[in-house]
Amino acid sequence: MFKKKIEEKTFSFLARWAAPPLLKTIRLTCSFEEINRENLDLFYPGENFILSFWHGHILPMAHYFLNSGFYTFVSPHRDGEYVARMMDGMGQNYLRTSLRDLSISALVRGLKLARQGETLAITPDGPVGPRFQVKPGIIGISERTKLPILPAAGLPTRAHFFSSWDRFCFPYPFAEIKMIFGDPLWPWEMEGDDEQRARVLENRMLKITRELAEDCSVPADYFTEAEASGEG
């Protein structure tokens, strides 16, 4: 408990004051490896889509997609405030909402952005978990916008993993950030209800995440919640 409180205070300080210059400096030292880049090339650049990745992978994704113009769904709660401050400092676009607390106004704005040709970036296990379990809200958004979902994952070879529910990943300087892109989904063409289609997306995301984890130093309990749910 004491360690968790120290981490929360450290994370708060980093997000509020040190994050912008620190993150930009760290990114300059990092390199990237792309796996299955051809799946991303189907849409980017040129077409908008929904990028789906785990909540704990926000920073590796922000490093890779710097200046992409994507709109990331960020929780309206306290942890989301930290993330929003970091994204502000990195010049990233975001929308303060979540799949759990999706307000009508936020949904309307998200739909409007999608229809204007913007790409939406969604963490389907946020804002409070369980880790690596996809909520069906992302399927509903895909159906309403008619945008395909591209599963993605990003893990550094060297990083600190916080003890938060999502095991938030903070890349160390000079790390190699491995990016992987799964096969895209067009939910409105799939059989089953939103919950069943969410499980299909979840399994694809877990598959590519496990592939990355083989070459990255993730915590021993990283996939515990996914294994407990019987997924992956």
C-alpha cells in the first residue's frame, strides 16, 4: 500500500510538471521496431479508423504516433487527468470520456470527429479495468461510425511498470519500443452480439500483446487477469 501511494505521488508529479520535457527527451533516445506494419498501412496515412490498444500502453503509443492527430479517449477521472496533462505536453489530441462513462455529448463529438475524417484511439479495458478485458462499447462506436478497428500493442524492451490496475508502462531512455498491429476487424460484418464481438477483439489484442511480451521484460503477473477470465 505504501509503495502504491509513493508511485501515485510520483506519477502525479511527473504528469503535472516533469512529463512534457521528460517524455519528449525520452522519445528522442528511443528506437522503434514495427511488426505487421502492413496492417497499419491499410489505413494510415490516408483513411481514418479506430486504433484499439490497452490502457497501460498509452505512453508507448503516444511516442510512436506523435503528431499523428489521432483523438484518444481519456478518462474523465483522476487517472485520466494525469494522462491528459501528459498528452497536452506532447501535443496530442484527446477526448475526455471513456467507454464506461460515455456521455451523450462525448459520443456525439466522437461521431462528429470520425465523420470529419479523424481517427479515434480507444483503450477498451479502461478506465478502471479489469486489465486486458475489452468492453463492448468500442464495438458500438465502430458500428455507428462504420470505422474498422485496428488492434495494436506497444511495449518497450526496458520500462517501469507501475502497480496500477493497468500496470501502466513508462519507457526508459534508450529503450526499443516494439509496435505490433493485428488483423483489422469490421464489426458490422461479424456475427454475434456486441459482447461476443468484443471477445474476438480481446483475443486478437491478447495474441499480439503476448507476442511482444516474449521479447520485453513485463511483470510476472502481467497476464494474470486475462488468464483468470479464461481469455487469451
